[in-house]
Amino acid sequence: MIAFIVRRLVQAALVMLAVAFVSFAMFTFVGDPVANIVGQDTPVDQIVELRKSLGIDDPMPVRFGRFVVNALQGKFGLSYRTTEPVGRMIADRLPATLELSLVAAIFALAAGIPMGVFAGLYPNSWLSRGMMTVSLIGISLPTFLIGILLIYIFAVILGWLPSFGRGETINLGFWSTGLFTISGLKAIILPAITLGLFQLTLIMRLVRSEMLEVLRTDYIKFARARGLSNRAVHFGHALKNTLVPVITITGLQLGAIIAFAIITETVFSWPGVGLLFLQSVVYADIPVMSTYLVMIGFVFVVINLIVDMLYFVVDPRLRAQGRTGSK
């Protein structure tokens, strides 16, 4: 077990180093940040001094090494656009993105699993066919179009929900949240549905296909032959085995929800790190962009690491293989 964890940690560290290098090298050649900071009348000597203070003219290996060392210390430099510490800017925006991603994931799971179970148990009913048809729409339509449609219906026509912003927030220590205010709860509904709709359809289709496959297995037939009720067979045996791959996919999709919140945050002017990233692209704010990409890479690496460890705990074949390999 320890050797397995060490191998995965080493692999994760190498992946993070590659992600940091790719993001840093890519955005090194995107625009000239000094041109966005200074005005047209700024003297040349001040521009040269500014480039020197920012370290822009240093060789790329030096800049990358400095970036990695500072990142390990939690220092991500200053924003070229606002001259504020990038770490503080990310920390201020991160609660909004995490809350939106969490609510979207809960919405996708709470609606997707029951719908998938029903569609698997009653595949020929008109309601199941309707859900499968609607799921095609959820998968096919782009996220920004779904967001615009929801804004038009629930904000413009009906006037029930706000179309932008996070609503009123309160501070719980270092964490600012809108989940304990009425306006905050209203503000998160439309962005969460927009962000979680694709995941909902994905989970529903996955649960349906797994249920159909599990219900055809021999141990389900044996359970029925023992005289167990449909409720016990469906929810005590079939659903339990169906959820194993669903948990894996859901864990990986949680990283995708956080990463792809950029479009949803832009449509709803949600003040998260995704919107901050897009604003930074406009001004070629390299420190913010690099930090954001490294953060997203870190989220995926951590989630994959946790999933690998869960596989090791759940699957006895991996444990046996590990013992054989350690001998």
C-alpha cells in the first residue's frame, strides 16, 4: 500500500511539473504585459525598469524555476493588471466557484441518479423515453446557450430569479458564502442548473445503461428466484452495483465542473475564478493565467489520485498485484 501511494505521488508530482511548464511556456509568448500596464507617454527608461522589476527579460528557465519555487511557497507573484498578489485574488474568488460547482454537482446527482434508475427499470415507458429525449438536448446544446435560455425565461419573462451576480454574501471567517441568504440562494439557481445539466444527462445515461446490464446478470435472477421483492432486488442489489462506476465518473467530472465553470460564470457574471481567468486573458495577465491553469491541473491530479487509491481499497486484485510486486 505504501509503495503504491509513493508511486502515485511521484507520478502526480511529475504531472504537476509538466502542467506548470506547459502553462508557463504557453503564456510566455502571449502579448506583452508591460504594454497593458504603462501608458503611451511613459518614458522608455521607466518601461525598461518595469520589465526588469517584473523579471520579464530573464531567460525562460530562470523564470520557470522562479515560478515553481514561488508556487511551492504559495507565492504566485503580482497581477500585471491590478498589481495585487495573485494568491489573494484567487483566494477571494475561489469560494464563489467552489460553491457553484458543489451545488451543480449535487443537482446533477440528486436528479440524475433517480432518473437513471427509473429509465433503467422501466425502459419502455413514455416517461423514460421522454427523459432520454430531453437528455439528448442537454448533451447537444452548448452551455452558454442553455444559460441564455434560462435567463430569458426565468429572469426576463417571468422575473423570478436574478440574471447575474452572486447576491448578498456573508463572511464565515475567511470564507464568503451566499448559501445562507435569500438573494444568494436565488442567484445560484440558474448558474448551477446551467453548469450541472450536462453532468445530469451524463449520470442519468450511465446509471440507466448500468442498471439494464446489471438486471440481466445471473445473481439478480438468483435473487428473484429466492423470492425477494422487487424493491429489495432493485435497490438492495442492482443499484448498489450500479453506483460503483458512477462514483468513479462523478469524481472525475467534479474536476471538469470546476474547470468548465468559466463559460457559466461569464454568462451569469458570477464572480469566480473562471471569470477572473477570462478577464486576465484580455490583459495578458500571465501570472493569473498561469496560476489558474496550475490550480485546475492540481484539482484533476488530486481527484485522480484519490480515485486510484479508492480502486486500490475496493479492488482486491490490485492489492494482490501490489503484494506480488513487492516481493
